[in-house]
Amino acid sequence: MLRYQLRTLLIVLAIGPPVLAYVGSYYFVSRRGYAHADSIGLSKSFFFVPPEADRDGRLDGRYQRFYWPLIQLELMLGTGRYPFAGTRGLS
């Protein structure tokens, strides 16, 4: 019985920190994006990266692909916004 508890504990200790880092980084980046979008009057948009930091939109797209599972989960829960799909850097 103790063998199974130790194995479970080791699995949780091995998987837990990367999962917490993934979710924590998503939370930080998404909330920063929400604040930026709201500050410029685009409350229905969602920016992971402010336009000054990502002029060609590549970094934004990478974040959207990387965090896709959490974006979908947040949309299902009703607490998120749809990712921005506009044309950045073309103005």
C-alpha cells in the first residue's frame, strides 16, 4: 500500500510544477492582455501581447497555439474572451 502512495506522490511532484507554471503563465499573460485591450477601448478583443512588443503578430499567434487548451477551457467556463484575429502591424 505504501508503495502506491509513494509512486503517486512522486508522479504528482514530477508533473505538478510544470502544470502550475503553464497555468500560471497563461493567467499572467491573459490578464495583462485583457487590461491592455480594455485600456485602448477594445473590450471585445483579446491580446496576449501588446502591439508594441509584437508588431508582426507572430508572437501572438504562437501564444494562441501554445495556450489553446486553456483558452478553450476558459471560454467553456464563460470567463474568457476570444483571441484577437485581426491584422496587426498593417496600419
